[in-house]
Amino acid sequence: MKVATGDSFTYGEELEDRTVSAWPALLGYENYGLRGASNEYIFRTSAELAPKATHMIVAWSECTRHEIYTHNPVSVMQRYTNFTGIIQVNSRWTDIPWFRELYGKYSEEQHQFLRTVVNMVTLQDVLTANNVDYRYCSAFSNQVMFKKYKDDTDIAPWIARLNTDKFIGFPDEGFVEWAYETPRGKGGHPMEYGHQKIAERIKQEL
């Protein structure tokens, strides 16, 4: 089974028909992308799929998103309305008081990115143990973070553990760069031609 995981750039947000035009579909991969997905979702979903997958493309998102569970109905932008259960959220998307205070005021970018890189390293071990032929890539933001924290004493040792031979575009390229100057939707997502460019770049490494 060939699967792709990621956020809205993988899901195919704003496409007329994401089932045929999103980059996973163009490459023949099942699409497990989720709108607004956190890297926690991407890690969890990829690990759950590992025992069944033969090939996997993991498109990491920005580090400021979080996956939480709520038993009280909440609304998060236009993704969830009076929703309970597992949600993807960052401090700009919601009016949940404790969440905005904890992650908007007290959570440092450095720690958030460290958590993302640890997830990257851990997942590559999971995929290797399950004999999954995988590739990593970045949708956006991580390209900037890799440069910013390349010499950080806490993060650099974890970056060094990444198998960059399987990380397409590492460290400074990703979906934003590959789809540069192609049409975008109102929400900033790549449209059909952008997904074609992303698929072409990934295919070069498969």
C-alpha cells in the first residue's frame, strides 16, 4: 500500500477535485492528508499506517500546531464547529483560553521545533523497522527552522540523526519552493499546477 501523510498541502485544500488533482493522487498514493494537521497528527497517522504500508511519503507541517482531545464542544476557525474529540489547533485558531495562554504565551518556538525533529527521527526508525520505503519532505516553515536552529545545542544533534538521503529538498526546499509562482487559492494553497510541480519534484526521488 502506497500512502501519503501531511497537512492541507497534501490533502488538496482548495482544489476543485482533490481526489484526482492533489499530488498524492498524481503519484498513485492513498491520501491521508488532513486540513490543518499538526506534526503530531502526521507522526501518529504515519506510525499507525507503517505496518500496512509498502511506500510512504511524509510531508511535515509547521511546528506550532498541536493535536489535542476535547470533550467540550469547541470551534476552531472553519475546520471544526462545536466539535468534540481529537482536533488540530494552534494558538491563532481558537479562543480556548487555557490553550491560547499555554501555547501562545508560554510555549517557545525552539521547543516546538525540537519536538518536530524528534518526531521525524523517531518515525524514520519506525518506518525502517517496518521495511517501508519512505521519503520525507516539508510543506512549509521547516525549511526556515532547519536553517535557524542548525547550530542549536539541543536541536542540532537530532537534526544530525535524520537520514537526509530520504528527505527530499533538505534542508532548504519544500512545497512552497517547488510550487513557487504557480497559482494559489484564496487560502494560500497551491492549485492544480502547483500540485503537478510538487508531484514532479517528488517523483524525481522515487
